[in-house]
Amino acid sequence: MAAKFTESKWKRVTVSEYNLQRRTDWCSWVAEVPGTAYLYSPNYGLISELSHKIGDHEIRYFLMDAADMVLVNGLQAEMGLENWKNVQLETVGSLRLWSEAVFKHTETEKKNFVIRSIPPIIKEKDGEEATVFMDEVVEIIQLLTKRRGQPVGNDFLGTAWRHGELKAIPLSQFKTILELYDIDKSCITIVDDPAHAVGVDFLFGKEDPLKVPTDDFKGILSTEHVVLTMVKSLVCPVNWRTATVIERQDIYEEINRYALMDAGTYIPYDNVVYEIKKIKKEHERLYSKEDDPLLTLRDRPPLSPISVKHYNKIASAIGMPPVSVSRNKCSVWYTRMNVTIRISDQFLSYIAQANSQNFNTSLDFKQALIRGLLWMVPNTNRVKVKLDSIRTLGMRANVLNTPSLIPKYSDIMTSSQIERFETPMEKFLNDSEADCSNCNKFAKMENELQKKLEISRIKLEEKAKDVDALLLLIMAQDKEFEKLNKIISDMEFQDALNLKVEGIERSAHETYKQENEQLNLKRDKLKYELSRVAVSPTEELLAEIPLLDERIEDLEFCNEQLIHRAEHQRDFLNKLKRTNEAA
């Protein structure tokens, strides 16, 4: 069956076509196209005041257009502001949720999907394409195929992309995927990400790393900006003449591994900061006294001029050639870029001297560094600065004979697992009539389906047997646990009884001891009185002495009985404990 939407076209809005209005922070702004009704804003701008609740919901960053904002305003008016706030997160929290809301509250059959793109460094005049993030490509394709009744799963791209990968592809590959699944491209508007434009301003103005937000609003860096950030943090503040060969090689390898990554790869900014801190800690000697030659320019506006004398002072400190006196002023951005390139060139020259093979591997390092630096240059100067940087870093014909510094993206369409999504009827209609007959086709399909069902049934029965065996084992274990719990209860009862017996023993022993002492005192007192009496003791006194002796003997016998009983009780408890331990 012929594809219906191969000739359809998407709408494209570049960063040069819109103005950022009411910008307050990284993810809260409105991009307006002058002279038109087109405007774009992030969903985050609608829920930022509810950020304390975001942790309880799946919030995904996406761009909304003017039609979306009209619907938002309509829902606010219909529900009331307070009711709207209660359902806001469940409505505009993600593109998937918002798409459901659009089709629920409107009669439109065709929603426009806005996908953000990362613009090229030199506005596509150099042959470089804008890129889009794969996770957003996958989500839009799933929504569009679901709407036409042919949904695709999460792994429809096979090994070309896995969930959670921070990866971008050029627009040409995006177009190929859309045509592969015969998706109407007129439903899509590609807008250069205004959050990226904000990041460019921060990089150009304050040398902040150029971050873009992920779908969960965390900052990520492209590999070229990882290299630039690490060069500024790990290379520029060090006098490499005083470093050892091993120290230079360690720092080079840590940075170069990012330069060697596939084009379109993005790294979480927090991971980069962690790596930089770890490297500085491992090489504490190098970074104990950082001497950044650009420290005096850190807070200066990039377009502000500095004197030639100031520039040459910085240049002489790092061995950079001075500028001509005929130029009275140099701009801050020009100085920052030249110093970074010069120090990087010195650093890489030491690396090449240590091992000649490093020269070839450092080409990726240099290319990534130049691409990152070009974002710190005004648009009108980027072509000239690019060529000057290539010459300064000694890349010469290795890059000049290629179309610019365009990164080479791996072709995801070569993945053998990517399959054209077709219904069984489409497969039937697309096959050649000469190779089959209708009956054979359907019979073959039915046989294959029956085989798959039979295999599934057998596997299910095996799983059921395993589950039954597991249940029997669990029941047997439950009985054993009940026995053990009863034994433990008996032990606890016997321990309590033992404590009670010991208390009675102690009480009886104390009573016996006190009474015995009193009787002994009484007997001794009587004997003493008798010894003092001159006359013979009376019969009454003589009769009382044997009674006292007999009472003392009775108490001693009772004490022996209590001691014997306590020993018998302890033997019984020890025997019970040994039985329980054996169990």
C-alpha cells in the first residue's frame, strides 16, 4: 500500500524567527513570532507555582503553541481558577496527558504537536542540521500512531534507542522515521528550543555551561559542551609546564573520552560537575593554586572592550602573541576565546610530544572544543573564528578538506530491528501476487499463529506447575513457622515461670534467714539468762529450749527442700532449651 504522507511537510520555526518575551528563568518564557499569531511556551510555565507538588506526579517538559494556550484559558474560565489548579498537574503535566485533554475537550481531529530542536552552530548554512531528542520523537510517534488506531510499543526502534538514553538525531533521520511509519508531518511543528537560546545567552554572557532541560527539568550538556566545561575547569587554570607526563595524560584521557562519544550524546550536568570535582581531588597538587588568566574578565559583559595593554598582559602570561597596537580595543569574548584556545593548544602539544599517536586521537578533542567555543562567539563572527581556531590548533587539511566541523551521526536506520509498522492486511496487499495465493497466505499466517499460541500455552502450563510447587513449599514452611512460634511461646512462658520461682525462692530464703536469726538470738538470750540465774531454771524455761531447737531444724529442712526444688526446676528449663535449640 502506497504511503499517504510522504510529501507532507512540517512547520519549522528557527531561533532567528521569534523573540523571547516575559522571560523569567530557564524554563519559563514565551517565544513570539513577530507579525503572526504564533507563540510557544513550555508547560512548566503553567505549573511552576505548583513545584512543591511535582514530586507526586510524572511531569514531562514539552512545548505548547497558541492553540494549546487558548484551550488552557478556556478551561480556566470554564472550571474556575481554583478548580483548574486542582487538575492542572494531571492536565498539562506531560504531552501525553495534554493530548488526551485536547481530544476530550475539543472536536478537532488533528492536533498540532510541537517538538523542540537544538539549532546548528552556523544556522544550517554550513550543511549542519538541527537535532531533536529521541525520547520526544518516540513519544510523538506513539501518540500519532495510537490516534490512527495502529499504536506502536516502547521498543519499536529496536536497539536504535533505549528508554532513558539522552540522545539526539538530525532532522533528516527524524523525517525518515516519520515516513517509515507514514505519519502526517503537517501535524508537527519543529521549534528551536527557547530554553537552549536562554542557555546560549548565559554561556555568552557569564560563561555558564550551555545546558538544556531534559523531560524532567534536569540540565544536560552535549559532549562538545562537556569538553568545553572540563577544559575551562581542568585545563585553563593550570601551568602545564610544571605538570608531569602522567598528570597531563590522565587529564587528557578524562576529557577526551567525552570527545570520542557518538554525536548527539548528552550527559547530565550533575555528572560532569561530579567528575570535575573527583579529578581535582585526585590531582590536588595541580589544582591547589589555580591561576586562571581570565579571572579578571569573569564578570565583564562579553561585548565590552578591554585595552590592548590589558589583552597583551594576559597574552604574555600564557605565551600568546600580542595584538597590533593599531587596534585600540579588544572585546571580552575575543579574549576569552583566544586564551582558551591558546592554553588548550599548549596542553595538547605536551600530549602529542609524550606520544605521537595522541596527535590523531586529539582531533576529536579539538573538534569538540571548537564547536563548544563557537557558541561563545557572536553569529556574525563564527565562520571566521572557526577557520582561525582550526589553524591555531594545527588541524589544517585534516578538517579543512571536510565539510566544516559537522558531527557525524550514526544512522539509526541501519538497525536490523527497526521494522515498518504494518497491519496484517497491509502486509497482504504489499506482497507480490506472483509469489502467493490468498488461501496459502492466510493459511500460513493461521498456522504460524497456532504454533505461537501452542508454545505460549505450554509455557503457561509449565509456569503454572512451578507456581503450584512453590505454593506447596510455602504452605509447608508456614506449618514449620507455626511450630517454631509455639516453641518460642512455650520458652517465653517457661522463662517467665522461672523468674517467678526464683522470686519466691529469694523471698522464702530471706524469710527463713530472718526468722532463724531471731530464733538464734532468742535462744542465746535464754541461755544467757539461765546462766545468770543462781537457782535452777524453771521447768517452763527448760521445756522451751527443745521447742526452739526443733523449730530451727524445721526451718533448715524447709530451706533444703526449696533449694532442691529450685535445682530441679533449672534442670527442667535447661532440658527444654536444648530441645528447642535442636528443633
